[in-house]
Amino acid sequence: MTEQGLVRPLQGRVLGGVCAGLGQRFGLDPWPARLLFVLILLVLPGSQLLVYPILWILMPAERVAYVQAPPTGPAQATA
């Protein structure tokens, strides 16, 4: 799912980040994505109990890239 750009972002999560990830994937802000997700799930009663946990498990969390800082030690005096 990571190749498709479907990840749970670290920023903007409320519960598990599923709706924020779906909104990010389809170019929506998190709150309209949440509202749309809830409205779609209301059409299919009981699907909330299956769809959200399954997506939570299948969608990987966003990874943070750490950059190695150069070592800072005492300054070397050159004579």
C-alpha cells in the first residue's frame, strides 16, 4: 500500500490515522475525508466495525526519515 501512497500519516491523526491517510491519498483535508468516510459507512450498516480496523491493520504508518548529523566534538586547532 505504501507504493500507492496509502499510509497513515503521523500528523493529523485522531484515532488511527486511517481517514487522514485516505484524505491525503485522494487530495482531501482530514476533516472532509472523515465526514465522507462516515457518510459512506452509514450506507452499509455494520461495515464500520469491519472496514476501519482492517484498513488500520493494512495501512502502514508513515515513516520519518532521520538524517545523521555530523559529529560535533572539540574543535581541532591547526598550527
